[in-house]
Amino acid sequence: MNSSSFKKAVSFFALASVFSMAGCQQDGLMEEVATKAPVDPSASSKVIAGKYIVILKNNNALSSSAVRERVLGKNGLELSRAREILQGAINGFSGSFSEDEIQKLKADQNVAFIEPEQAIMLGKGSKMGSTVSLSSRTTTSNTTTSTSTTSTQSIPWGVARVGYGDGTGKTVWVIDSGVQSNHPDLNVDIARSKSFISGDVSIEDGYGHGTSVAGVIGAKNNNEGVVGVAANATIVALRVFDNTGYGTLTRIYSAVNHVFSNAKPGDVVNMSLRVNASTMLDDLIKKTAAKGVYFAVASGNSYIDCVVDSPARIIAPNVYVVSNMDINSNFSPSSNYGASVTYSAPGTDVLTTGTNSGYRYASGTSFAAPHVAGILAVNGGVVNSQGFVNNDPDGKPDPIALK
């Protein structure tokens, strides 16, 4: 990370209390978040003053680069003002612009719409660095006990609850903080993985979130470690959060744009993150899903209606928004809810992979969503159900996901 990016990350990390917790807001590993009053949705994300994302209209007669150059030149802006380029399903650019410049760009006939840039911080529990020894643990379908065993592989309660199968040959794109590429219990496709962090090409998980998400999805069934719902699925890491947990809307948008251009029908995308409502992000996800790509999305952890958040507010074919339940099928007191939520899945005290080739417990909708991602991969886009979650605050209990 370059000096300016590092300073920016540190600055926003210090202000994490007013940022979006990106799908795992206050997600904690090794412990569940304490029950608390609803969080004001206006404080869930922070607009970066003076920075914008400009989406261009499609022009069949010109290339995307030609349209971009025309828009910038026509409005008296140098090409270098477009600091990050968006290409794929949607074309555009992001950068720093004055209010007058933005007004001119809005009036340009080649500009579709403009949104403010957002800063997002992943949540991180105080015990996220703690690892778990699996040599003395066994797991049944609904309880975990501490008894002596010769086996070093555990079936986490959540995986046992929803069911698991062979995910070999299935691709799941994980838009997150990266994934430890050489974790012995994960099958990471390094060649297809990509970082969207300017100046940092590494896909490695320096924060610890993406690796744990990946384990729920596809940890190998290899008599070691843990088992994922789509065991041995191919994980493609799309890194949008840096080692401090800092990310931007542009990075997330670029990652989805990349999926649109490179994923195949039947592939699955896991998005354990959230931002303030973003029409452009929602539209891009819908366009990608319309190609036959399945999305598993965390509903969020502020105990609010997720209608105010993207991408959790999306109601569209092939998009599955997931709430968090505990081992007793009770709705988590931190999970978001609402009409867009399609399933509830285990997301409390879930055993999964961690960085440094380790294993950890994870809690939050960030870890409920990947259970559904795994089901989608194994079943080819079909999610079954097994009853309903208890105490859903919106009065319409979410069906519990089942392979």
C-alpha cells in the first residue's frame, strides 16, 4: 500500500464507529455480538467528501475509453482526473471533483448517473486473532463437544445443519478481504483471483475475514480441519478490503464488474459486506445475476430493516439475502431483517478456517451467507428449506436454508 493509501486507511479505521461494517458490522470471531439497540442506518457508511463515481451510458459507436475521454475533455478535465477506471457490464470512472465539475458531468449526455464514493470498514471482533485446536474436538449435527478423538476433522454445526456435498469443480467468487491462498484446507484459484486495491496486487488476506468466509463455503473434506458446505469448491478471491479492513464502493463495484465479465452461468458470488444504499451497485448485481450467476448476500448486523443497505435490499432472481440464526434456530439479536431476506442460515459461533493456516469461531451474517453460497454451488442454484427461524422481528419468519 502506498503512503497516501495507508494514511487514508488509518484515518478511516480510527473513525470506524461511523462507517459501514460491510456485512459483518461488529461481526466477532469466537463470540456473538451482545444485543444492542438498533443502529442508525445513516451512520452505517461514510461518504468520502469530494470523491465520486461516474457511470457512463453505453455507446455502440464508441469504445468505453473513447466515451470516457470525450466526457472528460468536453468538460475541461484532464484524463488523469479519472483515478480508477470501471470496465465491464458498466463503464465509468471515479475520482475527486468539485461541485461545479460534478454539475457539468451530470448534464453531459454521455453520463448515466453519479454517486458519491463511500468508505467501508469491515468489523473485527477482539478475539479475531485467536485460533482453535481441532485435535480435541468432535462435532455432531447440532452440538460441539470437547472429547478425545483421533480425527482432526470437524463438521461445524452450521455445515451439519444445512448439509454439505462435493463442491469439486464448482466456482465461488469471494468479494472480501482476500483469502489465504495456501491454506491447507482451501482450494484457492490464484490465477483467477485478483486485488482491486490500487498499488497492492496481493490477494492474500491480511485482515482475516475473507479466509473465514471461504472456509464455510468450501473447506476440503480431507479428514483434516473442517468441512465446508461445498467441500473442495474452487475459491476465487476478489480482494477489496485491505489489511486494516478498509475498502471503498469503487473497489466493490469493480469486483462485481469483473465477475460480470469473467464468471460463467452457475458460478456463485459471496458478498459478506454492506454499504449505504447504492443504485448503481444494485443494478450491476442484478445484471450479473441475470446471466445465471448466483449471489449470496449478508443481510447485515445492525438489527435494522436492510431496505436501507446495498446489496442486502435487492429483491431479484438469483440473489439470496441471508439472515443469521443460532444453533437453536433463533434469529440473532444482531441480524438485519426485511422483505428482501430469502433465507436464514447458521451464523453464530460457526467453526471455520482462519489465517495462518488456522481455524476460528465466527459470528455474524457474514458467516451465514456463505452457507447459502455453498448450497447454491452444490445444488446448481437450488436452495431447499427446513422449517423457519424463531423470533424473526419483521413478523415473517425466514425459511432455514437446507442443501
